[in-house]
Amino acid sequence: MQWLGRVLASRFTIGIIALLIVLPMVLAIPEVSSRLFGKPDIKEEMDICTGIGVIMIGLGVSLEERKTLREVFGILDGPYEAWEQKIDHICHNYGAGQLVIGLMAEICIEAIKIPNTILYTGEVDDFLVAASLVCIGLGGFLLLRLAFTLFFRVPPRSAA
């Protein structure tokens, strides 16, 4: 089990997962934006943004809890613990950012779903979806920075 924990908590595994999640984010932006402002029904576009937002939130929580994951797998307090804690800190910060940005993307979409008698969004639905797309784009940029940081800015464990 410790081997599995080391693989899952590896900076390279986290970086690869981040890059894999950026792909649907990047594909969603032109797909959704090309359909906005041109048709009255934006349910599919809202579903795409909601799906990506949920993924962003889930990844953000997972990144924030890297240290807990290492604890569950019993790989805390090894010979390179100070180095691992630096990676924990990086993941926690980027995870918090991903979580907040994903929640903002979700808030934009959920505001549309509230009945207009409670919160009238009739003329701004397309703009709220566009705002959600901006959040998705920011989240994608954040994940690219995370992957770059984990791959190239964290010194090798042997140098720590």
C-alpha cells in the first residue's frame, strides 16, 4: 500500500493528472463560447460548465489534502520529509485556488438555475455562462502553472 501511496502522491503523478484535466477545460472553452449568444437554450453549455466545475472542485480538494493522503498510506516522516512538506504546501495552495475558482464557476451556473421569481437572470444567462468559462480558463491556467512548478521548479529529492 505504501508503494501505491508514493505513486499517487508523487509530484509527477499530480502534474500529469493536472495536465490531463486541463485538456477538457481547454476544449470546453471554444465549444461553449461558440454556442453562446446565438440560441435561446443553453442547457448543454450549462451542463458542460457544471461538469468541468465539479472536476475543478474535486481536484482542488484532492490537492489540498496531499499530506492527509500521505498519512493514510503511512508515508509520512521519511528521510525527505522536509522536501515532501514543500510539495504539500505547493499542492495545498494551488488546490485552494482551484477549489475557489471551481466554486465561482459553479456559482455562475447555479444562479441561472434559481427560478426567476427568486433571482431574475433572464437577460444575463449567457453572460453568467461566459463568466463561468472565464473561471474555467483561469483554473486551466492555474493547473498549467502547478504542473510546471512540480516538474521544473521543485528541486529533485536528492538535492533536498
